[in-house]
Amino acid sequence: MRVDLLAGTTDTARGPVSGRPPRVGVFDSGMGGLTVHSEIATQMAGSELVYIGDTEVFPYGRLAEKALVQRVSLVMDQFIRGYAPDIVCIACNTASTLALPVLRARHDIPFVGTVPAIKPAVALSKTRRISVLATMGTVARDYTHELVAAHAQDCEVNLVGSKGLASLAEAVLRGETIRDEDVLAEIAPAFVGEGDSRTDVIVLACTHYPLILDRLTALAPWPVNWIDPAPAIARRVAALVGPYETGLPVSVPRALFTQRNSLPIPLLGALSARGFGQVGLEAIG
């Protein structure tokens, strides 16, 4: 079962957009933000969506913290200059926990980030045993440990750093075959305990992971509640944008990627199936 809960953010609403559709940027290190993009498209019909994936340097987990913040700032500076979004969603836990303060200081638009949904997981758990499935970088962040200390004192929280699950999800979108045993090896440490004291909630603390949620569910050693952040992120974006006029002409959804080589045909098909009418490459720097 998928649960769509998420912690909030600190931005404030900017009021209604009038005379044109709101322009929403959705950013991720790769393809994971597509899960959030789809939810925003559903909840904000008639808005203008622009997706940007920093595929040139994916995955972000391999970057040092300073280099990651510099890279995200560089991409966002260029994106905002070129596309003038009304709001940007940073659909990446790793980037959110490090770069959001810098982005909010540099730009006069709201940014919505995503962080591990510890508090909702605690509220949902019956066994008081939850796992947070995330990238190695997110697991290591002080912010993640502070969330656990603040909201999960009566729970046993298992922080599971995955080295390769995001890349496996990307491979699926690119039309590659991935092995069940490779997926299971990444998620197995999130399942601990026995009987009534075993894990019953797993936080998907990377937006890539819901891309293969059906695979995760099928391979799970036992049924759990998976917390997918995308619907709650979309609700937060919609709330910050506020009311807007619908029925206005809207350009087709656009997707931009920073890699310099062409996109594989299966990925182009996956993007088309998600409603993207324009897909392009955009060099950064």
C-alpha cells in the first residue's frame, strides 16, 4: 500500500497568479522528480510545467556537500534566468537538505523541497518499527538524524542507505533490464524484526524509488506501507501557488536534461507517455 504523506516546508504563499498559467519548475538530479511532476500535473491542471534533470552529474550522492550546493545553484541560476518560473520544486532529498537555504537566499521565488517523511511514518506505524530507505547521502545528513530525534523517540528507526536503487530505477526508464536480486539486495535491510514487531512502514526518501514501486512491492519480504512523498509535495506546491485562472492557453510540458549525449529511445518513450511534448538537452555552465 502506498501512503502519500510528507513533512512541509517553510515557504509562504505568494497569492494568486492572474492573466496566465503559473509556471512550475520541477528539478532533480535525474529522473526521480518525474514522480513529483506527474502529481503536480494531476493536482494543478492548466499550469505550465518545466522539468529539469541534472543528468550530466547524476547521482548527486557522489558529490561532496560543497560541490553539490555549487552545482545545484549553478543549474538553478541558469534555469531561472531562462524560464522565469513562479515556483520551483526541488524533488531531491539530497539537494533539499543542503541547497534549499542557499537557493531561498539567492532567488525571490518559493522553493518546495522534500525531506524524509519521519513524522508521518511514526503516525502510521503500529509496530513502532519503521525504516527510511534513502541514498547514502541522505542517511548521513544531520538533518535526517534531527528529524528522527524530534519525531520518532518512541520508535525504532532503521536508516537504510542504498547505493544503487536510484540508478536501478533510472535504468528501468531507459529501457534496461534490471535483476530482481539486485533490487532485493537494496531493500532487504529495510525489513527487520519478526511477527508483531517487524517493520510495517518504509519511507521512500528518494523520489526515484516510487518509479519502481510495483517492483518493490512485489519483492518485499512482507507487506508494508510505503510512504511516497510525491502527492504531498504536489499539494504543497499548489498551496503556495494559490488560485489561478484555468482555461488559458498552456504550452506542452517540457523536459530539459543537462547531459550532452542524446537520450535513449525507451526513455523518450517513457517521457512521451508522461505527457511531455518537448524534450531537450541544455548544457549548464
